[in-house]
Amino acid sequence: GIGKAISRSLAREGVRVAIADLDGAVAEQAAADAGAGAIGLALDVTDRPAFTAALDDVEQRLGPIDIIVNNAGIMPIGPFEEETDATAIRQLELNLHAVIHGSKEAVRRMKPRGTGHIVNVASSAGKTGFPHLATYCATKHAVVGLSEAVRSELRGTGVDISVVMPNI
């Protein structure tokens, strides 16, 4: 729901919006709901070459990317010692590695133009540990740290980065 709400708000402000989701039909419906010529794309953000190709496609269709919102994430709940390796790896891939890749791609596209904004969605779990969410908390702490470090690196380039931390 966060991504859909962001998309609608940006479209209302006149931003040309591209929405990506693992389920292409969901992305297309969200784009239709956002209106203003928004486009929907099927994308698994953990597939780095596909992520890069999707950004290339968006730029060909809508123009240079001025804002990217790295919002995809999962939050499995359960005792840490019962979490499977597959569940931990999936969280790292989706909640962290995809954010790193999306942020790098954005910097590579925005920095030469001297303008742009990266928005990384973390969580209040990025500042506090919550029981039964250990790996999730770890990924969100990492997104907060990444965003703070990259913001410092980008100072003076015209590219900014924000981290959003909704409540659990």
C-alpha cells in the first residue's frame, strides 16, 4: 500500500510515474489507478540485470529518472532460531540488496545530470530491534546506514537521498 500511495501522490503532483511489481498485472492496475499516464512494469527487483533493464525502459518511455523510490520488501514474522536460511536470504536479497542496486543505478543516472532524489523505504525497525523480526530489523538497519552513508557521499552533487521509516 505504501508504494501505491506514493505513486498516486507523485502523479497528482505532475510526476510521470512508473510502478514496478513482481506481479505485472498489479503494477498495471496501480498505474491505471495513479492515472496521469503512469506505466506499470513486471519486475523482480532481486534480478539485478532485469532491474537495470527496467530502469533503461522507464527512461526511454518517460525520460530521465529524477526520483526513485526503493520500496519493495517483505517482513516474515517468527522466532529467529526457527527462520530458514531461504527466508533470511530472501529478506537480504529483497530488503537490502535490491535497495543497494536501485540506489547505485540511480546515482549512476542522476549524478552526471547533477540532479535527482533517491528515497529508500526502511522501517522504524531500522532503528530499533523487534522480537520475531530479527533479520528484517537487520536489513532495515542496513538500509538506514546505507542511506546515511550515501547521502554524505553525494553532498554537493545535486543528488539527494532520503530514508523513510514507517512504523511497524
